[in-house]
Amino acid sequence: MKKLIIDYHLLLVITCLTVVIVLSIDSWLDWRLKGDGFAYFQTIQVIEGKEIENFVPNRYLTTFLSLNVILLIDKFVDNLLISWIIMNLTFYLILNLTFYSLIKKIFKSGTVAVLGVLFLATNYGILLGGMWNFIMDMGGWAFYMLTAWLLLKHSERSSN
């Protein structure tokens, strides 16, 4: 029987991400759309069939899949803003857990990976641009990091 190997560094990362998320709840209680959030919200309403005066359809092109993911989550949650936060939180976790794995693979050190994730997870740009505002940047960052991780995985397989 195989011995269970526990990655304590990964447990530490998950704990730290949970703490950041819980501490961020205070900023979510404001629930105000700011900046680009208005254009995204209007696009969601248009996708649902509502007519919006002076609607500019540029968000259809840039984030069509994410807007539909919000609508899919909304079928279960019945609140667009909470659905949006759920999507951004999911991408936030994917981003940071993928970054942890990438850094651990590159530097072969769990400690370095934990410190790297803490720098990324608590970065003002990540928190403001992804978790504390209703915009779509978090999905882009998550897929960017996932692509870097997959590229490293592919290069490791190709070199063997």
C-alpha cells in the first residue's frame, strides 16, 4: 500500500488564500459597480434579452465566455453580482494554485513557491483588478498562468 504524501506547503498556500478571501469579504459588502463593471453588466443584461439605451457592444468580443459563465452560475445563485464574485474567486484560486505549482517546479522548493504565491495573492493589482471590482481580468490572468504551466509540462515531456 502506498504511503500518503502530504504537501504541507500546498496546505499553507490554501490556508493563506482562504484568509485573503475571508479578509476581502469586507470590500464585497459595498457591491458597487465601478469602471468597466458597468459595460460588462450592461452586456449581461443584453444577453438576457433586455434593451439598453446607448449600448456599446464591445464587451461581447472581449469576454463573451466569461459573461455566459456568470449567467450559468446565476441560474443557481439568482444574483448576478454574487455569481460574478464566485467566478472571480474560482479564477483567483486557479491562478494562485497554478502559480504555486509552476514556481515549485521551476525552483524545486515549496518554501519559495509559498512565498511567491503570497506575493501574487496579496498583490494590490490582483486584489483590486480581480477580487474587489467587477471586471474580467482574473480569468485572463488565470488562463495565462495555466498556459505557462502547461507549456512547462509540455517542455518537460518533450525533453524526455
